[in-house]
Amino acid sequence: MTTPSQTIADQTLTRADLERLRAAGPAHLLSCDLTGEDLTRLDLSGWRFERCQLGRTDFTGAVLERTAWQSCRAGFASFVGSDLSDAVFRASDCNNAAFRRAALTSARFAGCKLTGADLTDARAMDLAFEETLLIDAKLVGLSFRQQVLERIDFSQADLRKCDFRAATFNGCSLRDANVAGARFDGADLRGADLGGLRLVDARQFRGATISREQAGQLLGELGLKVR
């Protein structure tokens, strides 16, 4: 991670301010307000955003490689088509943020809220989540193959065609998620909430490991009585 050369604290900033700051190298923005600002296509590689207000901020097409985002509030922000390779988000609220077509290679989200976020067509090789809310998020086609998934809530998420082969679920939820076309071969689902599955969904878990208790719950939800 790049070390910022300057720290700017407690300021309301505009695009012009950031363009001026770039001349001195990557900056550390601490408790700054960029709400609704147009930051499209800016190169902010290596910048650090800490406790910043970023609601509805537009980062469309921005270069955000190796950026760090700590305890930020970025609800409804747009990262469409941006480059977030090697970016790290921690304890940040990105509810309903748009990451469509973003480059998320080796990006990390830990302790974050991504409820309703849209990652459609994101380039996401080696993307990792930990202790993150992905409720109702759009994650179509993403790969979680062989990952250890820790306390991730995929409830009601769109997981169509996702690759969960050989993944391990610990304290996760797949309740009411859309798993049509997803792959779970060799996955360990014993640490996942599988509630709300339909008969057509259950077929997607062929080759996965579940507990006896989960098997009973699934049969019950499918209308079968276990005696």
C-alpha cells in the first residue's frame, strides 16, 4: 500500500481541491466531506480515505488502485468502470453502491456493508470478502472458488452462476439467495444458513457437504416430513 505524502483533515473538498492536491502525490483524507462530488476519471492511486463522507460521490472511471477506505460512508456512490485493483475497504458502509464493470482484482472488503451493491460484470479475480453484508447484492458470475468465507451474509443476493466450488462457509447465510446456475461442487456448507431454498435450488448443491441438521431443514422446507 502506498504511503500518502500529506494528510487533509476535516475539510469539505471539491474536485478542484483534489486535482490540486494530486500534484503533491497521494493524500490521506481524514474526516473529509466529498458528498455528491464529481470525481469521474480522476487518478487517485494510493490515496487513503478515512472516516470520509462519500454518499453519492461519483468515481466513475476513476483510477483507484491500491487505495484504502477505512470507516467511510459511501452509500449510493458510483464506482462504475473504476480501477480498484488491490484496494482495501474496512468497516465502510457502501450500501447500494455501483461497482458495475469495475476492476476489483485482489480487492478486499472486511467488516463492510454492501447491502444492495451492484457488482455486475466486475472484473474480480481474487476478490475477497470477510464479515461483510452482501444482502440483496448483485454478484452474478463472481468466483469464490476454494475461498474460506467468514461471516458473509449473502441473504437475498443474486448469486446466479457464481463459482463456490471447494469453498468453505463459516457463519455465512445463503437465505433466500438466487443460486440458479451456481456451482457448489466440493463446497463445505455446514457453516451456512440455507433457509428459504426451493426444490430447484437444492439441486445446485449437488456434490457439496451439509450437516444432518441442515438436511432435515431442507427437507422440511421442501415440504417433506422427516420422522
